[in-house]
Amino acid sequence: MFHVKHGDAPPAPEAANALFGDRLDTAAEYAALLAGAGIERGLIGPGEVERLWDRHILNSGVIGELLVAGERIADVGSGAGLPGIPLALARPDVHITLVEPLLRRADFLAEAVELLGLPITVIRGRAEERSVRDAAGDIDVVTSRAVASLDKLTRWCLPLLRPGGRMLAMKGERAGAEIEEHRRAMSSLGAVDVKVMECGVNYLTPPVTVVMAVRGGQPGKASKGTAAPKRTPARNEDQRTSRSTGPTRRSK
């Protein structure tokens, strides 16, 4: 295992204490990893350090408001662990799997979750690959952040979900327009009840915008309490990265 370099991250804001509670120290260590190894390995840009908390860690953690205890979450195209790692810190009552096709990113994720002591599974592969679906198992919620357009996300992510499961795509202010642009394609792929949600109003200004879509069909065997929460709607890499290798590591 490579040494995971820590860097100088800004101090945690008060909102982070409110969101992460007794896991704030772990969240701060993750921020230091992003400021160190995250930059060194090209996972985030140096200019992101000053806004690590608001733009990345809090921004990701607040979508835990849309999850239900006991659910199984797959974070697709996890990259530096966003939103998956902050979600695991904000919602330790759910089960997180990080899905990432690129080797250097998957290596970082596996090292980071072990160092942080988080019960997270890391799978190297693409969401659309059968081997990834087999390794991930029954998934209640798929999350994504800055991965692709909604039509592509729907094509890649819905097959990972059980019938009735939810896709949560973190999007910006054009979320509504993007839904209209891709609504027909999403519907043809089996997405229903597509809507814009806002979360994190008590932690961030502006709050986070999420597009939620449900996989149509009769729900299968669900996790405990998997009904959707009621809320107000509001690459080029080397050839080594093209093949799924299954789960890489799970921390103890």
C-alpha cells in the first residue's frame, strides 16, 4: 500500500460539526487527505483546497437527508470519494460501495477508507459492467456527482438498482432544464417519478440540488425501511483502466 499523504486543509466550519457530530475528526482527516494525496494524485485541483468543506465535503454529506437507514448505496464514478465517503460519515446507518473504473482513483479510495477506518467497499469497474452489478449486489440507491448527463447516468445506473430503487444525481442550477432535455430518454430506460430535490438548507447556501429518479417496476426484496423519504421537490486514461477487477478492498 502506498503512503497516503496528508495536506493542510482549512479548519472545519460549524456546519460540519452539526452534520458529522462525533465523526468530525474523521471528516477532518479526509479533508487533509484530499488536500494532500488528492492533489498529488490529480483527483482534485489545488484551487479546491480553500473550498474543500463547502463545495465538496458538506456538499456531499448533506444528501444523506435523502437516505433511509439500512439502505445499500452505490456511489458511481466516485473519484476522490465524493459523495460516498462524506455520506458514510454523515450516515453511518447505511452501507456504502464506491464504484470507480480508473486504477489510480480506485487505489486512492481503497487506501483512504482503510486509513479512515470506514466500513466501505471499493469496486474497480464501470457501473454498466455485469461484473460490477454482481459484485455490488442489491442496491437501493445509486449516487453520482459530476459524472455525466442524465441520459447516460440513467443508462449506466438504473441496472444497478433494485426495482423501486432511486438514482440521486447531484446537479447544479440547470437540473430542471436537464430533466426536460433528457426526460424521454430517461423514461425509455425505465426511470419514473423524476424530480428535482433540494437538501442541506440548514448547512449550505445555496442548498444542494439533486435529481432523483426511481427505477420502474415492482419493488423486489427491499432493505428495512427502503421507502423513499418524503421531501419537498424544489476520460482519457491508460489501457489499464478499462477492465473491472471486482472489489478491491473492504476495511475492517
